[in-house]
Amino acid sequence: MQADYRAAAQVLDNDGHTLRVRLKTAGALQLGSTRFTLTQFHFHTPGGETLDGEAFPFSAHVLHRGPGGGLLALTDAPCTEGVDWLVLRQPQTLSAAQLAQWQKLFADNMRAPQPLNGRRVGASRG
């Protein structure tokens, strides 16, 4: 996996549910021989995911589009199968004051963790 991100113009979209940051020409993520273009990121509180049983109060979802338009990470309905999730090994920090400020602007907007239903969960070696 190799990230090639760069500064780019941003379009902020407050849809009342979250803040979406839409990007053009912001770079890409290379996984094997496939290049996924960075298209947007948005936020959820509480985080909605668990990692080794630990829940987090906030998360940023970074979306990429693959060749032919396929999404690498899709966090909004319709929750399509065949989505690859990549989770950073090292959580980033957010102060209690920053979290409180966010929660004043946006209500809880996460989807509860879902059962694996036979899906594989793996970890990289790096």
C-alpha cells in the first residue's frame, strides 16, 4: 500500500448529518496494481467502529474511488458488499473540547457496528 496525497481544492458540504469535505485531484492510494483516487472525507460521532473490542468517540472516513467508479470505502447507505476497509493502526487524538464543539453542531450520526457474517478481517504487517 502506498499513499500519494497532495493539497487540493476542497468543497465543504454541511448536509446537517455531517461535514463532508469533497476533493478533486487530491491524490490516490495504491493497493497492489490498483490505484484508488481520494474523493472525500467525512466524520462520525460516536466513531461507530470497534477495534479489538475498543469503541472510539469520533471517526473520519476517507473515501476513494477505484477504476470504473468502484468505491474502496463506503460508509453510507446502501452499505454495498465488496467494500474494503482500511483502518489506521495508530488512532489520532481529538481533545474533549474539540469533540464537544463537534457534538454541538452535529447529532450522533454513526451506524452501529455490524456482525461480520463470515467476512474476513485481516491486518497488515507494517
